[in-house]
Amino acid sequence: MFNKIVTSEELASIPIRVLYLSKATKFDHHPQLLLIFCDDWTQQLLESLHNFLIDSRFKASLKIIVFYEHLYVKQLVLIQTAFTYSNLFNVIFIRTDRLQVHYYLVYKKRFVSLNGVVSYAELFPDQTVDLAGREMYLSISRNDPDQLVSTPKRLFKGRVYEWVMNTVEYYNGTGVVHRLAPEHNLYVLNSTHLYTFCLEMMSFLDTKATFLMSAYPDKFLVAAPAGRRYEVREVLFMPFSPELWIFIITLGGIFYAATVLFPRLFQHDILDITIVVLSFLLSSAYEAKIITFMINAPYASNPRTFEDLLEGGIMINMSTRTSIELLGDPKFEQVFKYSPGIPAMRYHPKVGYYARSNDIRLGIVDPMNYDLRTKRSKLVILDRFPLGSFVHFYYVGPTSPLRDKFQRTELVFYEAGLMDFWTRRIFREYFGIKYSQIVQDGNGPEDETLGMMQLGPIFKGMLIGFGLATLVFVCE
């Protein structure tokens, strides 16, 4: 039977490789199906099988068919133990003289036997339907809004944590989170076991065999200081453009010089009326603009493009030189500068930030970047400065039974809107409902009117004017 399967025409177009239990094999492309046949399972051969499976490091998704003619129950259990120890669970045993199929339910710890013809779809049962409480070890080393944010009082759960834990619990597994120091290995649990899943996201230029590619892309965003609120002294000159101010001053100087040099020209009321009407229109327009600014305080426009960063002299620090090279355009080096370490997102009038979308959004709603006077965040996202999209990678242990399930459930949660919901929830819980709603929506109450403190320069000018007028009156 074994020879007929290998030499069948249906498998003629599929690459086949002969392996020997006496030595381990390295693979550029891991096999999808492994056929094993031995007519005499001695103790030495069982040990060779055990070593072969461990050293070859097969993927957990590998399907294995073991052909035999006669085995004692003890031998069958020992062979199955070798596969279980190597975390290979898609294993069936076919007894060729009776056409009998056996397979072992690893998590329920019992054998199942089938007699007669069995379809291929029924040969390999899904072992992960019920993990029977099997522990899945998850690793993480730092606080991140996408994974976990730990404080002395509470643990806040991000979207990646919820996605992985809900998947494990759905298949009746048990998730165990290990918080590690940054210098510890996030992938190796101990000398014999690897972690099932690393919650921290990675970015690569190509795919990695031991990493799971995310089902949906993310994007890089840039945050920069928001447009500042203009001072009152600036507001006083804002109603007219510089050209109009020059025209008004020049015209006023001409009229004043004319009254001094040619006083008789102003004996006619028509010229006086013209000057009065012009002055009235200009003063009315000025007052209307000032009143508008008193109701809604004016702000400088927010940066939105790369050119706005250049004009504002804003620098963006990046922790690695490779990150700058990934931007792909030399002109970006005028703004993006290398700075060792990962800077915290704190407001500075000349510093911007570049990071993943959720990291940028978390920094914007951070209370340290919140302006209590204007009720706004001091940082804004540049909506017209796209830096492209990228795909996250997650480390998944090569023997993890839920590797394929993780990718499927991530897409389901994303399409259902749960990923976005978990992201909004961690912001809301971490910063408080009222604060988070005001900052994220941008619709909170804003102090747009000018108060006594803001109008201080005007009152000082009035006092100086009254003082000078009083001095002149007393002197006369």
C-alpha cells in the first residue's frame, strides 16, 4: 500500500522526498504530509523516531500517516507519545491488513478507531476544537496600547491581548501571560519549550517562517504641535493685511501733512466728508473683525503636510537610522533626524513624532499633551502627509496548535469592528470617559472668548492714554 501511494499517478506532480529516521533533515520548504512505514518497531527504532521528530522541527500543521501491519497496544502508545512530545497532533495510524484507522485525541487523551473506508476529510480530525484546558504561554516585555498597559492599580487590555485570549478561550485553552524584562528572550520559554505567542508586534521587509502575518495593514502617522492660539497683541493687527496697514498709515500721513502744509484745502466740506466716510468704513470693518475674534479666538493653522513641518522648523526624532531609510525619499532627512532611544510623546513647539497609528493616537490623548486653557490637545495628526502602510508580524511558536486559528480569528474580529472597539475602550478606561470623549471627538467645550486676562495689553494702553491726557490737561 505504501508503494502504491508513493508511485500513484495522482501524486506524480507533487514533490516527494525520502527521509531516514537515522538522521535529522533540514527543510527549505516544510512538507505538508509525512508518510511513515516500518515493519518492525523495535525500542531502538522508537528512540530514532523520537530524536528525528525533535531535531527536524516540523510544523504543527504537518499531517502524518503511519502504516503498520501489526503493533501491540504498548508500541502504538509509545509511537504516539513520540509525536505528542514533538507537538505533532495530526497523526493517524492505518493498519494495512485490516484497513483500520486509529488516531489519538491528544487533549482528551483517548484513542479512536474507525473501520472500513474513511474519506480523507475524516482522516485528520481537528484537534484544536477542544484544547481541554491546555496552557498557552504568551510573552510581553513592555507597556503598549495594542497589547497591555500595566499600572500599580489596574491592568488595561489592548486589542492584540483580547484577540489572542478570546481565541484561546474559544477553543477551551488557558492563556498564561509572562511579563518579561526587556533583556529576556520573548520566544524561548525554557530549554525545551517555546512560547505559544508573543504579543509584541514586529515589522519586516519579507515574511518569516516563525512569524504570523497580520490579516490587515496598519499605517504610520506623524503628529506635530497644533496651531497655537494668537496673542492679543497679534489679534489687534490681524483684521487688516500688512499691505492695507501700510496703505492706511501712508494715507493718514498724507492727510496730516496736507492739513499742516495746505490748511485752506480743508475749508471745503466735501473733502472733509470723504475723509470722515473713509475713516468710518475702515473703523467699522476693524471693529467687526475684532468683535469676531473676541467671540472666537483665532488660532494658527494646524500643520497638515511635509511642507508645513519645514516652514515651522519642526524636527521628528527616530530611534533607528533604518527607519529613516525606509521612508525612501532623501528630502525627508530635512525633518527626520536620528536620535537614540524611543522618546516619549511630550509636547514641544519644535518637535514632532512618528509611530504606528495607535501609538500616535494614544500620545495625542495623553493628559501631558492636553491644554487646559484651550481644552484641546497640543498635538495633531498630519492628515496630508501619508507615509504608507505596513503589515504587522507576530511570533507564533512553530508547534502552536492554534497558529491557523489565530489568523482566521484576527480577520473575523477586525471585520466585526472588535479591534477598533478594544482600541477605543483602552483609551477610555485609561484616561477616563469624559476626558477621552472630549479629546478624541474634538467637540468638547472650548474657551474661545477673550477674557480680562487676554485683554490686559489693551487696558494698559488705555490707562497710559488717560494718564497722558490728564497730564496735558493739568499742564494747560
